[in-house]
Amino acid sequence: MSLPKFILGDNTAFPNAIFVVHTEFPRFIINLENDEVEWFEDFDAEDQKELKVETENAIKLATAFYDNEIAQYED
């Protein structure tokens, strides 16, 4: 099955939270309410440098995805 790179999610147990799930490496879920990130990957020390750059980029892309999705709902 092919998955989209990003998926929007919400949950009534977290009424103010908006989640974006990143389905490609490095896989994570970000709570846009407070920018908390939960990783679905385990990283070793060698991955830390690359992870920092990838993280910043992936979070920017996740936020842009959310903004684009909301703009489409508003139209």
C-alpha cells in the first residue's frame, strides 16, 4: 500500500491538539499545538547530526502541509 508522506490526525482525548504524522524516514508525529515530536525510529550517535538537519526540514514540511490542508478546507 502506498501512503501519503503526511497525514493529519486529531483525537477527542486531546481537544486542542492537531497532529501531523510523517510516514517516511525519519517517521514521527508532531503535535502542532506545542511542537512536541514523538519519533517512531531509534537513532544512534552517528545519526544525530543528520537527524538535526532532517528534523528541522521535516517539521517545516509538516507545518507547511498542515497550512496547505487548512487553506483547502477554507476554500
